[in-house]
Amino acid sequence: MEKLNREQALARAADTGDLTGVDLGGLDLSEAILPRVDFRDANLEGTDFTNADLTESEFRDAKMNGADLSGAKLERAVLIGAHIVGARFDGAHMVGAFLNGATASGASFRKADLRAARIGVPRFQSDDPFAAATSFEGADMTWCLFGEADLTGVDLRNANLSHAHMYETEMRSALLDGAVLTGVRLKRQTVQAE
């Protein structure tokens, strides 16, 4: 796997938009302008993307454990199959993002804008009983589409789930205090709130 520094990564992204399979682990890419960049299969573990513009970028199967994407622009970004364990998306703009099949245990989406995001078959639970819970506390998840999502133990306090569509979604022990559930459509649900 080719290791790039910040300057090399920004130059290649501007030139070709292709950072497929590269190692950017631990780099400071905060406030970088990287829309429509292909990060498929890249190592982005511990990378700092705070306040970066990653609109419509592709993170399919990327390793993003521990990355910080707080305040980043991720509208219509594709995180299908991404490994985002312990990653931070606090205050991120993720309207229309695709999180299908993401491994996201302990990830934080506090106050993120996830309107109309697609969240299908994600893995929010950890095998470690002492791991932090995945949090969507205060997130805007209006019109979100959940498919076969296991939200067991997930923190949804004060989240806005208005008009969300939940198909075969488990919500055992989910934290729902203050959550807005107006117009939520449920199909084949298991709900047991704490």
C-alpha cells in the first residue's frame, strides 16, 4: 500500500481524484477541499478530516477507524462497507450519505446532519462489552432510510427521526429520550426502548 503525505495526497486528488488503496493513515487533512475523490480501500485510520469538504467522495471499504470527520461536508458520500469504528462525525453534514454495510461500533454522529441518509445492514455493536456505544445524539435523521439495521444500545437521545423509514430494524435498549419520532414508518420492527 502506497503511503502518501499531505502534499502528495492533495496533489493527486486535484490531478486525478483517485486515492484508491493508498495509505493516508494519521494524516492531517483538516479543512482540505476533496470533493468527489475516490478513497476506496484506502487506509484512513486516525486521519484528521475535520471541516474538510468530502462531498460525493467514495469511501467504499475504506479503513477509517478512529478518524475524525467532525464538521466535514459528506453530502452524498458513499461509505458502503467502510470500517468507521470509533470514528467521529460530530456536526458533520451527511445529507444523502450512504452508510450501507458500515462497521461503526463506537462511532459518534452527535449533532450530525444525516437527512435522507441510507443506513442499511450496518454493524453498530462491538464484541467488546466495555466499548463505547454508537451515538447519534442530537443528530438530524429526518427522512433517513434504515434497512435491516440493528440499533440495539445505540444512543438516539434528542435525535430527529421525523419521517424516517425503518424496515426490519431492531431497537432493543436504544436510548430514545427526547427523540422526535413524528411520522416514522415502521415495518417488521423490534422496539424495546430504555
